[in-house]
Amino acid sequence: MLALALYHYSARGYSLLSKFLILPSKSSLCMWVQGVNIQPGLSDHMCSILNCRFSSLPKIHKLAVLCIDEMSIKRNLFYCTRTDDIKGFEQYGPDDKRRTAATGVLVFFLRGLTANWKQPLSYHFISGSCDAKIVKKLLFEILDKVQELGIQIVAVISDQGSNFLKLHSLLSITNDKPYILHNDCKIFFLFDPPHLLKSLRNNFLKYSVIWDENKTSWKHIENFYNIDSRQQYRLARKLTMTHIHPQRLSRMKVKFAAQIFSASVAAGIAVHCQHKSLPAEALATAELCSRMNSLFDAMNSSHLKTPNQWQRAISEESGHIEFLHLNIQWLTSLKIFDSVKNKFVTNNVKCIQGWIKTINCVIQLFPYLREKFDLKFLMTRRLNQDCLENFFGVIRTKGGCSDNPTAVQFVNHFKRACCTSLLLQVTTGNTAPDDDQMLINLKSSLSLSKNLHKQPTAMHKVSNLSNVNVSDFTIRSMPEQNAFVYVCGYLLKKLLAVHSCETCSVLKQNELDFGSGDYISLKNYHDSALSVPSINFTMYVSRCENLFHAFFKENRHLPGIGDKILKILQKVDKPVHCQQFPQTYLLRLFIRVRIHYILRFENRSNCQQKNFKKKVAKLQSK
Ligand SMILES: [Zn+2]
């Protein structure tokens, strides 16, 4: 850990020193960080590692923005034999595991306000959308811990998810007071501007935006595109059909919204109006595009010097504050009209209020930062959650474009991202702040070790029960009773392989003489050379099976689940009077086989249900 701190103090100094001293290489530092057990929640251990990273930063670079967002994951339970517990349950902290399977993950992500660093902080497995009260509790835990690291969070950024809206009202966030006081420091709450822009575009697709005498319509944009796209020299080169009719994936990309609300579309429509190829009322739509373009520039500024006034960082003389005030006035006067239902729906459209709240926040945030931390300028691009969105994006693309990762895969990605950003040197804010070094590193390291992100079967290998391969039996297609005897036979075969004696040989029989059932599988026994179990042995396993089920159903989320079941099953009388009977070995094997089988079955049926629902939805939409 000392080495890590030293490394962060100065990378060049570190490499110089390592010539004279025995220091771990950068790759072994990386290995060490990856070996750290990162559980749901922000652990003290993680904090002490973060402390190493942040302690060398100058005070001004310790100002930070906290991003919160959710992502859905595939419902999938996985039994890890090494740690003897099942992964993939709803879990908020190391000791707060629930019985329901997780369907999503809530992530806290930290980002420098004045310097170019980012750090994944914690993740929490959730079921459905995370309740606002729980988000609030987790948020305060994190605020406290992060403050102990000397990091000063000045803003919290989320999208307009209903639980985050509720969080704002739980914290009594209002337009007049868009912050909370936490240990004498103000923490501002705002929405992610790229989300707001997309949300406005989505509403504009359906409704018309009206203010004063101006009535806008998506039709104008569509008509403009139809004329423009046929011209040899186009006014808005970037527009495509995807912009005009965004589908599911393209709706999620900010680019397609930003290029609609752009200066070139605004100017293009205006030119056509002048030449009467578009009606005069389309000018209102041009103005909407132009206004939103400038507003988004001002909320996404990343340069100190650039010809575009609003793209410059906010400073005392930049004129942004007056400009933003004017925008609030304009946004307040907006009305949203649904021409299909022929009524106003202004109050149903959340994003207008979201814009007003967020702009208002920035107006109050800058003077506060100037006074309290002597900040000369503010780059508003730091006030969005792009870093977190990109992080999610990388994870999603790794699983194929439509596939969400499982909980285990997510944890692997998260660890890797943590590791990469922990070892990333901080650069100051004057360079382009969007060079996502961490993610580039992340991408390359991900592709190097793709197999790690498949279902981590590698874990079996470290287990002390590794001589058992669960997949070497196939009991799916047989009737249940046969299947059960088959499993018993499998267990017996494994048992006799590690121990055999005169007494224990009675567990095995050469003919199947009990039950007159028509055992189709009889042939299979001889084919695969499985031992035929005696009645005693079958009854023994059956008793274990009943106890196993009774306990597993209610307690499967507990840590050390295998050991807990083992303690119970050890009380069952042994099937033979042999001192050397390897009972523990047998029971461990039985437990592993059963857990793997139940989870695999459950995961598969979840998957099928989901696919079925998808198919139904598809049919209905036709
Ligand atoms: Zn024996």
C-alpha cells in the first residue's frame, strides 16, 4: 500500500526509485489491486486504498462530483465454491444480503471537478428500482466516508428516474435551495444535462412546444430533412433517418438529440423559410433548436478559450449567469401541447422542470465555489455523468449489444475499472477533459482476458473439491425417480473412488432389485459404468435431500451456505457401520451438485420466461 501511495506521488520518481529499491512493478501493483475483494458497498479496506490514491492530490483537485445511476443486469444466481456462497442476490452492503435475486445494480461513481480523474466507488445489487429511502441511506454513508478521505463532494448528479426525483423531495431539494448542508458544506443536486436533452427530444417527437406566439413541431424538422437530404450540397450534413425516427438504441445516444438541437439545423430551417420552401411558422422550430443548442453548450462547457462564447468555462465575466437566468425565464414560459388529444400536457413533461432545476443549481453553485474554494472558473461538462454512462456502455458492449451482464460478470468489470483508475495518474483540468483514458485502458484489458468474463468456471479450479466435474452427468431428460437413483449412483461412484472396503461394498449392488419401475436408464448405468446404489444408500441420500431442501429454500442467500448445510446433514445416520466412511467428502459433493443444479435450472427458467415475454411483446406490437 505504501508502494501505491508512492506511485501516486510521482510515477517518474517511482520508476527511478525502483532502480535502487526493491519495489513492486506496475503490473504487480495492478495484480494486487485486482486481488482486493470488492464487495457491495464501500468497505473500509477500499477506503484505505483510495486514501493512498487521493492523499497526494493538492486540495483544489480534491473537489469532486458524485454520479449515481442504475443499470439492469441479467437475473442469474451463481454458486462460488471457493467462497461457499451464492452470488447474484439483492445486496446493499457486505452484511445486508436479501433473499431475492438481483435484477439491477446501483453504482456510485466519483469524478474530479477541477482535475481529470474518476473513480468507481461502490456498487449495490438491487431488485427492480432502488427505493429512494435506501438510496438516501447509502448516499449519506458514502458522503461521510468520502469526506474522511479528504475529498470534498460539491454536487450529486443523477437522471430523472422516479426514485431519484423522490430522493430530491426526501432531501427537500427545491429551486430556491437546490443543496443540502453536510458538515458545513453545501452539496448541490442536479440532473444530468445529456439525459435532459434526450428527454426533451423524446417529448418533442410527440408534442409541440409552445411559447408566446411560437408554435413548434417535429414535422418541420422532418420536412426540412426531406428537402435537405435531396440536395447535392446539404445544409445539415449530419442528419440521417436515425435522427428523424430514432429507435430504441439510438434514442439512448445523446449525439442524435444534440445534432437535432443544433445551430446548423436552426440555420438550415431559417434559410428554407426565407426562400419559402418551408412555411414561415417553421421559424419557431428553428428558434427552439437554436436556443437549446446554446443552452446545452453552456451546460456542457469544457474550454477556457474557444470562439463559441457559451462553450467557454463559466467565470465571473463570461456572462453565463445572466444567460442562464434568461433561459430559466424562457423555460418557465414553455407549454407542451398534445395535438392528438388536443390538450396541454405541460405538467406531465418532467424534463422542463428538470432543466429549470439544473440550471438554477449551476447559477447558485458557481458563486459558492468561487467564495469557498477560490475557484476562478467552472467547466460545466464536469457536471454530467458521462463517465458513468461510458462505464456502463463498455460493460454492455462486452456482453453483446443486447445482453446485460450477470452479477458475477458485473463485479469482474467493476473490479477491473477500479484497478485501472486506481493506477491512473491525475492530470490537471486544462487538457481536454473527455479523454477517457480509464475506459480505453479498460477496453484493452477486457479484450485481453475475455474468458474471465464468461461464466467464471475458472473458480472451480481453486476449490479443494476440484476433482469433481459437475457437468459430467446429464439427468435432465429422465423421469424424476430414475434421475434420483442416477444421482445416487454418481455419488456412490465418486465415493468408492476415494474409499473402498469390505463393509462399504454393500452400498453397491450388481442388480437393480428394488422398485418394479421400468428403469429406462438401466442401460445407461452399464454404459457409463456407474455404480448401482443399494436401497440403504438411496434412502440415505433421500433423507439428506429432504433436509437440504428445507434449509436451502429459506437460507440460500447466507454466506457459507455449503458449510451450514453440511453441519445439518452430518447428523443423518450413516448408511454403513464403517469408521472410514468418507461422510464429509460425500456430503460436500452432494451439496455442490445440488446447489449447481438448482441454480442452473432456475436461471434457465428465468431466461425462458424472459424470452417468452419478449416474444409476446413482439407479437403484440405487430
Ligand atoms: Zn468403509
